[in-house]
Amino acid sequence: MAEQTLFSTIQDEFHRITMVHLESKFMSKLDEYTPRLMNLFHSKGGSMGLRLLAILLKTPSNPDINMTRDVIIRCLMLYLGESTDQLLKEYDSSATVTDVEKTFNLPLTPRLILLCEYTVN
């Protein structure tokens, strides 16, 4: 799969240059900062606070680590003014990569298609 090859190439090159595993380092730092980010998101007021709260309220009471990471990334993107529509796409879990490519206007590169068992809008 071309997407996996690109992702592996980026990770391999990052590791070659820095001797750091990109994904595990990112995830460990995200986990480290999650409590502070959650406090920041809960403390926001106004329209930003309401939009963040809408995401946070859709989270189950005992989310697994992947769900928590997903919520934090979505809130962080909103907080920083980034459009989740350009980065995150959701589709039926039975869809193939070809189905996804036909349905969404995806950039040629770089891209990564991840299969997830949950959704948080």
C-alpha cells in the first residue's frame, strides 16, 4: 500500500536523522501533555469553549488511550484554528482504500489512511 510506504519512509528518514522513533515519541509526548491540554480545553470560554466542549462531551466516560489521543488531537486542531476537514476524514469501516479515494478529494501526497473502530465528531 503506497500510504503505508510513505508513512514508513517518513518515519525511517526521521529516525535516520535524529535517532528518535517519530511515532512513539509523538505519542509519548501527547500522553504526557494530555492532562494539561484537557485543563486548557475545559478552561476556555466563549464560542471556542463551546466548540471544544462539544468534542469533549462526545467522549465516553472511560475512553481507551487511542480515543483519548483522537479527542486531544481534534481539540488541539480546533484550538489552533486548523480545519479537521482537511486532515481527518471518516467513512464506513467496510470501505476499501479505493472507495475512500473515490469518495474524498484526497491530495496525491502525503496522505495516510487509518482504519479506526470509533468516531468522535
